[in-house]
Amino acid sequence: MIARRLRASLKGWGGVGAMALACATALVLALLLPNSAHGDGGTRTGGQGVARGTQARAEQCTHPENLSLPPSSADGATIDAIKNRKDRRLIVGVDQNSYRWGYRDPNNPEAGSNLEGFDIDLVHAIAKDILGDPDAVQFKAIPTSQRIPAIQGGTVDMVVRTMSITCERLDQVAFSAPYFKTGQQVLAPVSSDITGYDKSLAGKRICSAAKSTANDRLTADRKSGGLAPSAVVLPPVPNQLDCLVRLQLGEADAVVTDGALAASQAAQDPSVALKGGTFTTEYYGVAMKKGADDLVRRVNRILADYRKDGWRQSYATWLAPTLGPHSPSEDPPVAQYKQTT
């Protein structure tokens, strides 16, 4: 029965349900892309000689997007370890199932098995600057809920995966300056009477991804009374795309996620739509291991150049078609940095 319903719900650029099944397979196999690590290609971050300019703790934090370290072109212990690997590649955690952010397009035979999207363009720019080759990357598929453990455990050098900079996360990982501005938004069937993040969610089943800012907000609002008392916050799922499949199967009535991701999902499936405007302001950053200050500073220097040139080209290619004109996300965010002595 479920299989028949899923097949009936396949829509968009190749079938969102099929994409979700591919996602589940990828989670079992743990990773992706054509090239895997060999030899001593394990990630090493930090180490002797790395400056310890750690970021502000959450209790001191009010604007987490402004607390990254100032840009620098200097190499340090972290970057040296990456360059000295036998398999000389940057290891990056990404998504492989977010349309126009990090995905494989089944309708583009020229792309083959390669990932493409806005986040993927940024990864190539970072690899080109650090290693001199935009393709010197090993991509690893990381579920939303595993982004921070992958960084802390040294599985990846960084995560570039629509990851919002928050005060709580700054206690666990380091972030670059922001590279994208967005906010939480509601996604629901076009025919739904839901109007946004408001009383229209009363009695509705709401889906979100584990360890996401959307789930954090739903949990907090449930406790504080900011959410309609009869709204049902469903157990979180590993990936954002799983929520879209729940909508398609009739197992959820609404999804709360970043507006930019919600717009991409609406572009995949015309039976769903954004409901209401964004109700938070958030910024995506490149996440790295705490103590890897040379890598953080280097990424910030790369981003400073990228905002002037490659950012707008990538936005026009991947996001403008789904976000539309006059989006609050259409310009790169202005970078501010932590004051250091």
C-alpha cells in the first residue's frame, strides 16, 4: 500500500520519493561520491602550533554570525595536514538530496554521478584556493543530524550543508562568517488551509529534521506556548527530504524548515507550497572543528573573494529560479568578525 502511494506521489524533476529512497541507501552505505579515501587520508585537524582563538560561548552570544575569526591567507597546522595527505584532497560533508543545494540531477546526463548545487560550488572554490584544484575534494554524504558529530569526530574537514550558525552550535564547532541569509518557513500542500507559522497549525502534524534549527524552534515554542497547543510536533527525521515524503504520503500536514530549502522542495513538487513568510533570520556558515583556526581564517578569506564574484553567479544558476525575484536571500550577507587581540 505504501509503495503504491509513494509511486502515485512522485513528482518534479525526477521523483522526490525516488530521491528519498536513494538518500536512505546512502545513509546505510555512509558515503558517496566516486572517489573514496585511501591510505592515510583520514582527517587531521588542529594540532600543535594552531592558535587557540576559540569562539564565544553560547552564554555570551547574541549575534553568532558575527563571531568568526578575521580572514587570513596563512597556512597553519590544520591546512598543512590537509596538504600533506597521501590522498591530497579536502574532505567535506555535504547533502546529496537537497535540490539546487547539493544533489545529483537524474535529468542531466552530462553531470553523471557528480554532485551539483549552490553549496557544491562553494566547496569547489575552497578546494581550488587551498589545494589549487577545484576537484580535489572527497564529498561525504552527511545527514542533518550527523553534521556536528562528523566534524567533532574528524570524519570531515568541514561541513558545507545549509548549516545555520547558532550560539549553541558555536560551543561545539567553529564557523566561518556567513555565506547565505535565510529564515524558517512553513511548507504545506497547496490545498491546505495552513497560512503560516500561526494558529492555523492547530491540530496539524508538523515535521522537521533532527538537530535542525527548525526542530529546536518547534521544541522551544512547544514548551513556551508559542505554538498552538493542539499542534503535533512529529518525531524528527534524519534529513529534510524525509519530511517532504511524509507530506506526500499524508503522514504529515506541514514541514518547518529553512525558507531556501522549502522553496527548492516546492520547485520539486508543485503540489506543495510555502505558507506565510519567514519567521526567523538565520545565516548559513561553513562548519569546522574547534581549534582549527587557520582553516577558519582561510575559509573567511576565500569567502571574502567569493562574495565579490562567484557567489552571484552561483545564486543565479541554482537559487534564483526557485526563490524568485526580490528574495531577501538574493545578496550575499555582509561579513563581520570577532574582535581579537
